[in-house]
Amino acid sequence: MIWKYRPIDPVRARSLAVSLGQPLKFGEYLTARGFSTPKEATDFLSFELSRLPAPETLPGLTKAVGLFQEARDKNKVVAIAGDYDVDGLTATALLTRFLTAYGFRAISRIPNRLSEGYGLSAKGVEELIDRGAELLVTVDCGVSDVEAIEAANKRGMTVVVTDHHELPPRLPPAAAILNPHLGGGWEKYPLAGVGVAFVLAWGLKNAFKAKGLASPKESLVECLALVALGSIADLAPLRGPNRILVWHGLNFLARIDWPGLAALRRKALKSQGFVTTRDVGFRLAPRLNAAGRLGQADLALRLLMSTDPDEARDLAETLEGLNRTRLSDQNALLEEALEVLAEEYAPLGDFRTVVLAGKGWPRGLLGLAASRVVEATNRPTVILALEGDMAVGSGRSVRGFNLFAALEPLRDLCVSMGGHAQAAGLKIKKELLPRFKEALERSAANQAPPEPEPLLDVDLVAGLADLSAIAPPLAEMEPFGNGNPSPVVVLKNVRVLEAVPTRTGGDQHMMLRLFDGTSKVSLVGFGLAPRLHEIGSRLDVAVILETERFGRKEPHFRLIDFKQPDV
């Protein structure tokens, strides 16, 4: 791993530290992250919902509000068509709960990942028409589903698209399209699909209030728990509006008593009375995603919508079992994919991208396997399941490489394709795979190649004694995630007192005790025990900030990398 030190302005750092009444090292961190003035820092630490842009600034919202008002006045059935991942599930649950609370006749549908694939399909449109739907709203999908929306229009449906994926060359013929990439100031830090659904609900609430319609008992602001789940799971950048929405959402998620969310929280987090972005990414979201990956996303949606504690408990237990199955199947798929990689990509250095395909590979696990291959190769990767004369796949990218931009010139080779900079989904005829593989290599040449090793952005160089002083103000910069990564601190040339495997990690995790002449600290490094043989008497050590409680000043540092001291 290459350590890349962010530049620090010492004069500006001292000015920021003095102005904010914080340690000098915190001022250095702020300059490393690009803050220039105390106001920029205090604004970043302000989470008032009043700081959010007005919902009407999202292009398409005003038109959509009018269509929903008409639907309510005429008692039309409104269908919410979502997606099978956490973003789509939470967006579907949010809008369905909101519309039902306001007296709409609302129905919802999630596609089966294994038999239908991503997005709105003609089959889904027909099913919703059969159920009486007249107004169709997509969530976390739709902007690339031109044919399905054309079919809906021909059947007399009115369609509103709410989506956050990159805009295709041809927009669908919907009555209204809500997408942060359309502008209005929302494009700088685009919302996740559930964030767009929340803004629509917010705009509708404002309109209903203006007409004198009383608010229901269920508070819209509590729905921010769903926004936090979907936004973090979908790697929405935690800056701008997303940061505010997720901050509030995590607080609601920690205490909300909706039966479904409460059951999920108890099963995944045990007795923990707080929720962090890491909890969402590694504990809550995988359990919801497991259902969709195995073709049973409706179970996850039922859990999010449940009002019965007994039903919610049973559903949470079912998702637990599905997640165990998912993990086992994922490991088997990854093993096969790595075998194909070794056969087809030798030497790896000759290639900018990786495309792997195999029969019998589970559709729902392709994205996870692609992410793991990216970790192993540091190359943008597309993994496809061969199904008859078709190949259905998912792609994942490396930092700094826009996968969607690389795939865009290949759209004519694909039956369907959509996504964003870091992830994409596609379907292609099997016979075109060799051409696709070669074309992706050529397209990738138009972008700068990734670094030969993964980069670790370092924010600070500090001493052991600095850690306890800077941890609390650094923790105030939460929530951490995409767009606002956890602070990374390097400790230079520290003495190693002890380096041993942890008691609970077997041969996987390690514990390192360090001393710099005045201070001692113990650090745990997950997955680092196999590197114990690399440790000498002195080390340069990289640590990352984590917190035991979201919103509380109980942070600690975790070991993530080490190397021999620079001479």
C-alpha cells in the first residue's frame, strides 16, 4: 500500500486551531482536508435540517407534485417500483409508508434479481397495471428504462422517475424526472435513490400543508432512518445534503421503534444502543441485501414495512439465515472467479481492466465478487454470469477510474447498461463478449491508469501523545464514509514493545503495543496477523479513527498498515 500524504498549510493550520480553540494537529487535519476558514469548518459541523436546499430546487419536483396531487384527488392507485438493493428497498419503503399515511392507495413492487435483473421491466409494468395502478413512480431506477416506460405510456400510465444514476444519452419519456444529475445544485454531491425519494416526499408534504391537509401521525423526519440505511449502503458521498440527512438518520436508526427496523437492529447489533456508518455498511445492509441477492428481496421490504413485532422478529431471523447462505455462496463464487483470473490474465500487468465470465455464477453475488477481485487486482472489474446465449454482469471500479464513462462508448454492444462511476450493471450477448473485453480495454486507455498499489491517504503525522487529544475533535467530523473518509494518522519511528495475535482473532488479527519514549498505546489490526513476520523493533504505523458511539466522544484508533521506518 502506498502512503500518500495530504498537503498541510502550517500557517493556516495554526490559524484554524486558534480560531476554533482546538489542538494544532486538528488544524493540520482541517487543512489536509481542504478547509480554509473557520466558517467552512463550522458549517461542516452544522447539521440543521434548515441547511438543506429547498425540495423545489430539485429539477422535476414541482411537476411531480402536481401529478401526485391529482392522483390523490382522483383516488388513483399509485405504484412504487423499486430496486432489490438496500437503496431501492429503503426508497420503496419510505415512499410507500409516506403515501399510505397521506391516504393514497399505494402499492409497491420489487423485481426479482435472478429472473428479471435490475430496473423497471415491461413485465413489472404489466403486473402493476393488472393491480390497478394508474400513476407509476420509480425509485432508485428508471432513468435508463426507456422501453419499459414507453410501454407504460402506451397503456395509459403516467410515469414519474426518481433516480440517482448517471444520465444516459436518451432520457425516458416520463411525465417528470427527478435526478440530482439534472442540476439545481444537487449534482455536486448527488443523493442516493432513497435521498431523492425523501426529497419528493418532503415536497409533497409542503404542498399538502399549503392546501390545509393535516400531517399524519407518522413523522417524515423519522424516515431519515431509511435514508441513512440506503445512502450509506449505496456509497452516497457524505458531504453536502447527504451528510445532514445521514447524521440525523443514524440518530433515528439507533432508537426508532418501528418493528422492522428495531428487529433488524437487535439481530445485527445485539445490545448496542448506537449505530455507526460502519454498522450500516458491515452489519445492517448486508442482511437486507442478502434477500435481494438470493431472489427474495420482497422479504426485506416486508421487514422494513412491518408493523407487527412478531412478524418482524421472524423476518429478521430469516434474513439472518439468508445472509449466512449468501456468505457461503459468495466465497465459492470468488474462488472460481480467481481461478479464471489466473488462467486468462497472465501477466496481469498487461491489462488495464478485468472481465470474467462463468456458467452457474449467481447473478446476485456478481457485484460482491467483482469488488473482491478489484481488491486483489487493483483493476476495474466486470464479472458476468453466462445464461444461455446471454451474459448478465456487474462491474466495480477502483478509485479515480470512472467505470460508467468507460462503459458508455460500449453501450451499442450491450442489451442494457446503467450505473455510475464506481459500479455498473449490464447485459450482453454471449457471442459479443470477446469484442466487449477488447473494447473496454481500449476505452480504459482514455483514462489515467490506477496506481500500481492501492493508495492510503494520510491526513496527519503525529506522536502517540497526540492521539488522545485529537481523537475527540476528529470524531466530531462524523459521519465518515464515501466523500468523508475516516481520519488516517501516521506515527513515525515508534518502538515496538509487543506484536502478537489477538486472543479472539486466531491467526487473523494482531495486537501491537508501541512506545515513543513517553507514551504507550495498544492497537488492534484486523486481518494483519499474517504480516507479523514483517515487524521489526521500530515501525512507521498508520492508524484510522473509529468511534464506539455515534455522536459521543468515545473514539479510538485502529491499526491499518505499517512499514519499516523511513531513513
